[in-house]
Amino acid sequence: MALGIGCSSRPGKAGNNKTGSWRVFKPIFDHDKCTKCGMCKTICPEGCIEESEDDFFIPDETYCKGCGICAEECPSDAITMEQEEK
């Protein structure tokens, strides 16, 4: 399948495209500060933050691109971005 003019890759979402291999920063979730509001899951552009059985939120690092939007928007500052070590 040929790509259209101006396209560098096929359209899709992170669920179909593993982005974790080129990420520079990764989110670290502090469950002691988390109020379980779900803002991180709501605003994640890749939809890679899921709710765990204990109602906390965790990112799927295979699909997280490290954009930091979750950390920026977290009302309780429970998410920090740390440089990826590879």
C-alpha cells in the first residue's frame, strides 16, 4: 500500500504502533499522591493508561511515547517524567 502525499507513515494509533522503543522520557506514577481522578487516562493522546484492579492508573510503556501530557495535567502532581535509560 502506497502512502499518500505528505504521509510518513500509515494512519493509526499507538495501539497498533509500538512507540516505547524510541521514547526519551517515561512517566512515573506516585500512588501515594494519586487521588484516582482518572485525568491521566482521559487526556492521554495514545490511550495507553489503564486502570488497575486497585483503581490506580498505570501506563503501558510499550505504547507510551513519553509526551508528558499526563504529568502536566495531573491535578495532584502524582506523575513525574524521568529520562529513559536504555
